[in-house]
Amino acid sequence: MKQSQIYIDGADAYKQFGIFVTQGSYNNLVNFPAAKQLDSNDWPEEDGQEFDLSSFSLSTGEVSIELGFFNHWKFSDFVTLLSDEAYHEFEFKELGRTYRLRFASQNSFELFSGLNIARFTFVNDFPRGAEHVYQLPVNPLPLPGGYELDGKDFADYGVLILEGSDAEIRKSPSVKKNMLQEFKRQDGAVYDGEVVKFQTKEVALKCLMRATDIESFWRNRDALLYDLTKLSSKKDSQGYEYSDVERSLYYDEYSESYPCYYKSCQTNELKISGGVWWEFTLTLVFTSFRFYDTDYLLADEAGGLIMTEDGMFYIDIKDYAD
């Protein structure tokens, strides 16, 4: 079983208690924290919902860590340490990160010959971690692009969008239910079929982040979280400035952009040997979604779009089709 060093409040936990972190316990530690539920208005005459994105914030998160004990006599001493005060600093050497966590519960305890395994749940009340200076992502690895967040390709973060994500993006949301009347002495129902509007929908992007080393991984991972959740200054139709975290996801396959915001993240697999391999699911909420007629625009051999002589419009091939 792979052993990894852990320091608690600056002390080597292996020397003090004979404990180590087992393989697979880092998954919860690299997850992006989930977003708190947003206030919203659901207008029946409009697609999607109107969300209050000016008060966007992140939730606390539970961290499940499995620890191995070579010295079972030290187990009670370790639990005593965890409960002497709420918060303790956990430094994970292999992961290159320190977290301030509070003990919540012990979920399991298994006895083996010469080794005990226990799983603990901690709570991370500081979802963004320590204050740090934002750094642009750096990715030397060649990755295919085609998916952009506010104009920045996911490949810039070292992220590859995996198979199955396209179908999630293109899947239609559910239709909003209009007024429906049912009468006891009449078959069927009377439905207000004047308009059809769509609900919001959640899109689960299957992602893989690759990095050459743990330092590059944290740089790109933190940059992606920041860009997903940063408050941006915008102007409304009257010119008044406001802030929100609505993002734009661009999908190159269909040359379409979708308004959305970040909701949650789930780690599927993490490998940190010989580089970093982080497979995760990123869930976005599409605030408004509707299929429109596709434009087929005329382009030159270099891929540049050709405009009309007055320079006002791109040329749509459909307009000149038989």
C-alpha cells in the first residue's frame, strides 16, 4: 500500500502517531468547491431563469481521508489531537498543499495484521484556500481545443474535454409547463399551448487536466477555478454597471456560445506520479438554452469569414442556395 507523508500542525504525523495517507485520499482535496445556491426568478414567458449572480459564493466542502496506522496504540492519541480544538493544519507533502480542516467524523476502522485503516471526514470551511496572486495558466502539452471559457480555450489550462461532453451540451432542456386545466367530466386536459419555453439545464463536462508537475497543476487548477467564479463588471441596457459571474461557454463544433455559471466539480481519478493526471466532471448551469437555425458562413481558403461589400454582414451561404 502506497504511503504518503502528512504533517499536522507542523509535526510529522508518521513519527508522532505512526500514520500515513493511503492511496486515493487526495480526490476530495483537489475538487473545486461547489457553489452555494443562488436566488433566482423563473419567468414563464422567458427561456431559462434569471439568477442573482452578483452574490455568488462557494460552499464549504467535506474531505474524506483514509489513514493507515502502524501503531494502533497511538490511534486514541491521534483522535485526542483532532478534538482538542476545531481547526488543524494538514500539510500533504506529495500533493504540495496545506489545508486548515476541522474534524467531523470517523467513518470506518479496519483491523489487519500489523496495520489498521481508518477513514475520517473533515470539513474545509475555507474553499478558496490561502490568498494567492492569480497567475495565467501555462500548458506546454499539445492538446486539441475547441471549447472556450470567456474566449480562453480549455486547452490553455491543460484541460481536454472528453467524449460524452458534446452530447451533454447539445441535449435539449426540459420544457416549462404552462397553465394546465383538468376537468372531472372531460377527457384529457386544456393546456395553454401559445408558447413553448425551456427550463435551465445542467451540463456535465467530462474533463481531463494534465500537467508535467504538481506546481504546474496547481497553477492551472487555481487559474481555472478563478476564471470560473470571478466577478466580472458588465453594463446593462441603460449603461449601468453591475457585477456577476455569468460565463460564456463557446463550442467550436457548432460555433455556438451558451450563457452559464459554475455549479460543482467531482474528481473521478487523480494520478500524481510522473506528472499529474486529473480526471473530473465539471458541472455548469446553462441559464438560457435554445437551438436556433445554423448559419453557414462563406470563408476564404485561410479560414477568414467573407463580408458583404459594405462590410456590414457576413455572407450566409443559405441565402444563395437554390
